[in-house]
Amino acid sequence: MKKANNIPEDYDDGMLPEYDFTGKKAVRGKYYLGRQKGYTVRIHNEDGTVAEQYFGPTITLEPDVAKYFHDSESVNNALRTLITLIPNKQVGEKKAKYKVSKKPTKKIAVRK
């Protein structure tokens, strides 16, 4: 049984006829992963040259953090300040593994 379409024929949703998407399957987040990886834009100029510009991955700030950082420059300055506070480590250096030795348990002699 098909659902009845309750929209009247004279209903105007404000969409132009060229934006009719009936019969087309929409894909949610189609370009989301591409933006997370970064992408390159090529601009073809009239003189035949091509200008390329790379855009890195998109980073989204949470609303409470975005109150304090209004642009990318302020975020970068804050992160650079934090980086100076971190002790210098070689890239790929692993944390020292400490072995905790257990103290031997005392054996209690059982009297007979």
C-alpha cells in the first residue's frame, strides 16, 4: 500500500522548477571525508596558467572553545604557547617503561 501524498497541487514551496530532485537519491556527507583529508583546488586562468592551492584538513572547534578563539591565528598562537611548555622529545621517542618489582612475600612458618 502506497502512502498518500497530502501536499496540495497549488502548494508553493519557493523552489524553482530546475531544482526538482524527485527521483534522485541524496547522499549524506558525500564530501565530508574528502574535507577531513584535505584537498587541492586548481584555478584555470584565461592566459592558460593553472594556479593550485592546497587546503588542509578541516578542524571544527566546539562552541565553548570557539567563544575564546575567534580565528585560526588565535588558535595557532595558543597552541604554539602550549608547545613551548612541553619538554623537548625526539619524534617517535617512547615513554620509559618502568618495571615495578614486587617485594617477596614473607613466608610464615607453620608450627606443628
